[in-house]
Amino acid sequence: MADFFYRTEDIKPEEVAEYFVETKRDREIVNALKARNPVVLSGSRGVGKSFLLRVAEAELLKEFESNRVLPVYVSFNRSSLINTTDPRQFQHWMLARICARTARTLHSLGLVPGSEKGISILTGDKAQITADRITAVEALAKSYEESWKEASPTIDVTSLPSLDDFRDAIEDICAGASIARIVVLIDEAAHILIPEQQRQFFTLFRDLRSPYLGCKAAVYPGVTSYGETFQPSHDATMLSFDRDVLGVDYVDTMREIVIKQAESSLLEDIARHDKNFALIAFAASGNPRVLLKTLARAPKLTAAQTNDVLREYYRNDLWSEHSTLPEKYSGHQHLIDWGRQFIEGTVLPDLKKKNDQYLEKEQKSTCFFWIHRDAPQPVKEALKLLAYSGIVAEHAVGIRATRSEIGTRYSVNLGALISLESIPTSTGLTVARNLTPGRMSEFGANHSAYQSLLAVVPTFSEPSVAAVLKQQLAKPLSVLDITEWQRTKLGEIGLSTVGDVLLASETKLQTLSYVGEKRSRRIRNAALAAVFEYLSG
């Protein structure tokens, strides 16, 4: 099986530029992330949000001597582990993380001299920063991140600056070190299972804005709660990240992403079976992680392998993650179940029927459907959850359909549609290469397919942090996105749940046969990355 990087976390920051395949949209987003205004970047899992944050960081560091704009990359992937008696625990932890990462970044670039007062505010103490010393604010953040191990501990936050003191410290640091401004790039912005955390995050996001500080955040579509104090249209530039399968250079771009990582034997197979590769690329619907994972299952790209992976992944694996969402969103089960039923039982068959008719007449094909703007709100909420899973994507708002009615056009995951073909390698590429948004299935304000959902309209109650965390830590290893070999090895030493993996040390991993210090660290890093991705949604 091909050895690909599926996550940005696995790539060294200094090597990110080597894997960057730039498109016009990528460049627009990276430039926005580097610019002055706050940005909220929305995209489904695996599409490459984290990667573009790292690209922006790398470019700003490269340009620092001339532009004096300092990037600070901060990951909030440990937010799901916070469980204390502090009613403002998430806001305190976020500010501690930003303070700690900013101070460390300044120190690593030798920018501390001349701004000691500001640095002491960020670190929470007056001692000098060193590589082997944990500052007071870093210790505070770590206490929050380890609070899940105890029963709601009380944490002392006296070392944490107020927001006003933090902004003043940033201004002093910029003046003392001749920094034009600091750009904070926030990944895994807030735990999607806890709307209250999201609302606290966006309040802080708005309040941190100053002439010397700009925040950029990556979020998921459909499942982000902005709260009442943050107004997306006024408080940030809202960007959506997707790769347009209708673009003339779409397949070439996806091929280049693979070429950056592939071995020569795979490149030869791609060249030999270029049509099968194009089909797998279209099926991925612009998601590099999905492309690499499906390609790893069909490395020879023969017709048999290609047909098998399209059927297995897009008929089973793609839906399995969406169908397990009720375990995380217990109050959303009806929405999640109905969403799958609607797409699988109504939308996809209708699109398939249309395409069969179009292909017979050598006409354009479709993967688009339209929902009336006055459709019931539960329907729209179900579509948001489908967007989070990458099964649908919002294509355009305010689109006129039959009788000039107004609504939103969506695209369905192309792999899910192509997998319905009797022999995907025979007809799938024709469907993919002839798509047009001008043809779409229409679902009006009162379509009969909505009735089964409206009959069981769910009631919602936000879960507590402790309840969600306890539930998620008890989940089996099968929920983690790790290799089967890693799963087997973790099981051999008695690790059976998500919580077990969090508690396991490198020393414990070294009890495995043929696993030494370096290999144990790689295994643990990969396992922890999967844990944090799962816990953060």
C-alpha cells in the first residue's frame, strides 16, 4: 500500500511548501490568510484547510525580513479534553494557548530582546524563556488539557493576562521588535460537539482584533455556531474552500497532489491507466485525503481495482462515518438518518435516472440538486450535517429554478453518484466530464420527501462538556482513523478505547516487539493525531 501523508500534522512545517500544489483558489485563500483582515475558512474534513494555514505560515516566515509580519500557528485540537469547574474554562484555555504559542514563536526567531515586559505578560512570569522550561501560561494551558483525568479540578488562572493586557502586550512587542503585525493562524478552531465552546471562541476571535493582531480560523461547514456577538458578514471575511470538479485543470491539479508524494511505480501506473486515475480523482470531489486513501486501495489502477474501490468506499465507507454521527450528536439522530435516506433513496436515484437519459442522447450530465429557500428548517439542518460529512456541498445560493422559484443549489459527492453505475470505469468518466450546473433535480418547499422528517422533528439540548468527553473517551479504537497495523499493535498492549490511547506512554508502546524509541514515538504521534481529530469532530 502506498505510504501517503493523509494529514498535515504528519508533514514537517518546513517541508509543507514541497507538497503545495497551487491553484487560483488556493492562492486567493493563502493571500487572505496572510492579509490584515480576520478570516474564517470553512471546509469539510480532509479538504486541506490545515495545509493552507501551514502554507501561509511558511510564506510569511520566508517574507518576514522584508514584510515584518509574524505568523503564529496555534492548534486547538486539545479543546475537547477540558473539564474543570471554571465557567470560562474554554476562553481561558484559548487565551493561554495563544499567549504560549506567540511567546514561543517570538523566542524561536530571536525577537524577545527589547520587549521583555510584553513577553512577561504573555508567559505569566518574568523568567527567561528556554527550550526546556515550561512557562506559567504554558503550565496553565497544560493543566486545562489534563483536566479530563480528574473530577472537575479547580485551576488557578492568575498568571493569565486580561484581554486588554494581552492586546497592549502585543502592541508593545510589535513596537519593540519592529514587527508590523502578528497573524494568529488557528486550526481546529472549536470542538464541533460543544456549541458553547464555538460561541466562546468566536467572541474571543472578535475581541482579539487590533491593528497589531489579526486572527484566522479554520472551521467545518454546517456545524459551526457563531453565537450572537459574532456577525460573520461584519467581523471576518468568510471563505469556503473546495476544489471545483468543473474546472478545466481539476484532474491535473489532483494528479499533481499525488505526484508530490508518489513512488515511481505508482506514477507509471497512473500514466498507464490515466482514465481510471481521472475517475478516482473526480470521485474524490476535490478532497485530497479521500483521493489518497482511495488511490492507496487501488494502487495498480486496473479496471477491477478501480471499480471495487469506487463501490466499496462510496457505497459503504463514505456513509459509515455519517451514520455514526448520532453517537456524537445524540439529539440530531433524526436529522442524520433522514439526510442519508434523502440522498440515498431520493436524490441519487433521481440524478442517476436523469444521467442515464442524458447519456443516451449524448447530452450534459448532472450531480446537482436544488432546495427551495422556504423548505422546512429541519431539512436545511440535515443538509448542513451532510455538508460536514462531505456528502453534499453548497454550490450556489439564490438560484432560480422552475417557475422562477428561488433556492440553493447543492452538488452531491460525485463518488457516491458514480458508484451507482453498473460498471463505473465504463460510464463514470463520461458522467464526470460532462457535468453542468444548469441541470439539477428540484425539491420544492413542500416536497413529499420532507414529510418523514417533519413527523419526528427532534428537540435539541446542548450536551455538557463532561458528558460528551466521557462518552467519547469510552469509544473503541475502531472509531480512530489509523492503519490496521497500528490498531492491531495498540490492541496487543491492552489499549482498547480512545481514552486508553490518550493515557498510553511511549514506554508502554516500547513493550511491543521490534518497537524502539523512534518507532514508539511515531506510533504514538499518529495515534494521538487520530484521537484529537476524532474528539474535535
